[in-house]
Amino acid sequence: MCPELNDPTLPTSWRTSASPGGNPGSSDAIKLEEWQASENVTDLFSDTDNDGLPALLEYAGGQNPDSPETKGLVSITLDDSGTRYPVISFHQRIGADNVSFSAEQSRDLLDWRPGPLYLGRINNGDGTSSVLFRATQSTSTEPSRYLRIIASENRR
Ligand SMILES: [Ca+2]
Ligand SMILES: [Ca+2]
């Protein structure tokens, strides 16, 4: 579970530990305020390294706010379990729990609506997990569909 930060009744509140054996008696959470202090970040919308990632996403993805990134944090795949559904994922640093994710879909990039189904998180084994959302319509039903992930600051 995302320690002390989320509602245990919400599926999005649950995650694996950063360490394979877990961390009994301690927390692997990386608090946003402590990350901000260590990285000298005051504005979560700032992009001082001009890599297109605001500071909140640098935190969420475990990136360096002072160094441009070369790898993306969002990817699109197809869920190919019989019927093909587009899936969008965000590669979150495990423990960066002060950010919440949701997803929206659109047919025309103008009208965005909630609806993508939260599929859960997959531990990538490298300190990150993929946060997955699947479109409501399959590619055979709707060949053209746009997805986006929304990251929000989450502090309690
Ligand atoms: Ca940046
Ligand atoms: Ca960066």
C-alpha cells in the first residue's frame, strides 16, 4: 500500500514495496516535501532543465529535475488478451506516493472524458512500477482513440 497517504478502499492506493522482501517496520515512501528540499524545488510546475517534465513528474518518475531525460515516462501498448484494447502506462518510481494518477480518453483531442479502466501496477523490478489504464473500447470497436494520464499532487 502507498503508506499513510491514500484511501485503502481505493484500488489505486495499493502498490508493491520498493524492495523484493518488503520493508517491515519502516517505510519506503519518498515524501514530496523531502524530495523538494533535497532537489531545491519550490515550484512543482517548474521545468528548469527544459526536458518537458515539470518538477512533479520528475518526482513521480524518479527523474532528475536538473538534468534532461532521454527516456519517456509514458507508453502505449495493446492489451492483447483476445480483444485488443489500448493501454496507457506511467512509469512511476516506487515510493513516490505523493502523486495520484487518473486517465482520460478522447476521440478528437478536444473532448476528454474519464473512463479508462485502472488495471493496477506492475513492478518493473528496477525501482519503478507501471501504472496501467485501459481504454473502454477495443481497437476493433473504435480504431481511433486518444488516451492521456493525469498526475495530481497528493498530500495529506
Ligand atoms: Ca524537467
Ligand atoms: Ca529531468
